[in-house]
Amino acid sequence: MGAIKRGMSKDFYTNKTAVVTGGGRGIGLCIAKAFVQAGAGVVLAEIDEELGLKAESFLASDRAVFIRTDAGDEPSVQAMVKQAKARFGRIDFLIHNAAISKNVPLTELTYEAWRRVLDTGLSGAFLCAKHCAEPLKETGGAIVHIASTRALMSEPNTEAYSAAKGGLVALTHALSVSLGPQVRVHCLSPGWIDTTGYLHGSPSPWTLRPEDHACHPAGRVGRPEDIAEMVLYLCGPKAGFITGQNFVIDGGMTKKMIYPE
Ligand SMILES: NC(=O)c1ccc[n+]([C@@H]2O[C@H](COP(=O)([O-])OP(=O)(O)OC[C@H]3O[C@@H](n4cnc5c(N)ncnc54)[C@H](O)[C@@H]3O)[C@@H](O)[C@H]2O)c1
């Protein structure tokens, strides 16, 4: 697990507050860790109580607080924002990272399952932005959506997840126009990110082979730190002229043509 390097942005983040949806494990937990290391307070807005409590222990900081939240449920998001403001007094950064997928053939994808994937991944971003908008305007903050390269390209049977991620890219530019100039809004589209090290000891879903690394133009599969570093850059003072954009972080995979030999 690579260390997150901060350097001169340390003072910028001190006493600021980040809300990270789905911060209980994986990329969200790594983003939360990066904010804590930078001196910020963090709300782990996580649906799974066990993961949320484990994440709190992992971060081992009295400025990292788990608030049980279903990002796809408006009363739950409203209650989280209220508690976050009560605890920290301000919200500077909103990272909508929570997502689920349901990869089944189209004819087997129920409308209920479709809606749940869209509720969590896309409507969750809308609800969090809606209820964090005023606090973020007050602090001149930033939003970062975690989408996916699947917003741009697909495997079969990924309609709901791809639609949620594609929607996030569009929601990003819509919000950047509506909330600017006080709030900048960004989107990151990760490729393959191996979240080992942020799974509380659960086995990694992948056993990485040399060819998994080698097929990437950058020579390796991604790490959660690759995403967390970019989140902090985009939230930081050096990114003041950037808003509304989607940044692909995939080791070059979406730039690689693949045709049969
Ligand atoms: N890991 C990858 O290779 C990869 C690639 C591209 C994009 N992404 C995106 O990055 C983000 C994080 O991925 P990950 O691999 O760490 O995922 P993960 O499944 O390991 O973690 C997601 C977290 O979100 C939580 N969550 C689920 N539904 C929620 C809800 N309604 N409200 C609040 N929390 C909820 C889960 O409990 C979990 O802790 C996701 O948006 C995912 O789509 C991941």
C-alpha cells in the first residue's frame, strides 16, 4: 500500500471537512485516508454498519466519523448532512464514490435491480449534491464524482452500471454550471483498481497475473492511491481553473485499440 504524500497542501486541508460516500472500504476508504492524512475531518457516509465501523478503526482518527447513510435515499442523505454539519460545522468536499452493480443479461435485469443501481450510483450523487450545495457554497468547496471507464466503453450485460456511470459524467458538467463559481465539480473515471489493502482483510476479488499488469500501457493495474491523489489535487488550490471535466485514470486502457490479430 503506497503512502499518500501531501507536502505543501497540508495547511489547505487542515480543519476542512470531506464527506465520502461508500467510505467503508475500497477506493472510498483510501480517499478518506488521504483526507485524514492531509489534516481534514472525514465523514464516512457508508450504508454497511460493519464496514463503516471497521473503516473508523482503520483510520484511527477522532476526525474520521462513520455516519450510516444510504446515498440513494433522500431522508438518509439529509440526516447525514445534518449530522456532519453538527459534528464539524462545515462541509468543504463531497466525494460521491458509492456504487453497486448488477451485471446480468438484459432480459434478466429486473426494473427493481436497475433502479437500485441507478439510485445508488447516480441518484445518490444528485441527492448528496442537492443537500450539500449550500454548505459547499459557504466554504467555496468542491465535488468529485467517482464514475468509471464503463461510462465510456462496455462489456456485455453491464447496462445498469454503465448507465449510472455515464449519467455521473453528465451530472458533473450540469452541476459545475449550476454551482459555479463557488463550487467546482469534477468526475474521475477509474479503470481497473486493485483495492487490496482497503478490504479489512477480506480476500481480494482478483488474483493479479503478470499479463493483467502488462496489458496496460502504463504497465500495471491501478491502485486506490492513484485515485485518491487525483481527488485531493482536484479539491485543492492548484485546480482552481478546472471544473465540469471527467478525468480518465486507467493506465491508458481506453486509448488502446484492440482488434483480433
Ligand atoms: N475497483 C475498481 O476497479 C473500480 C473501477 C472503476 C470504478 N470504480 C468505482 O469506484 C468506486 C469504489 O469502488 P470500489 O471497488 O472501492 O467498490 P466497493 O464495492 O469495494 O466499495 C463500495 C462501498 O460503497 C458502499 N455502498 C454501497 N451502496 C451504498 C449506498 N447506497 N450508500 C452508501 N454506501 C454504499 C459499500 O458498502 C462499500 O463500502 C465505485 O463508484 C466504483 O464504481 C471502481
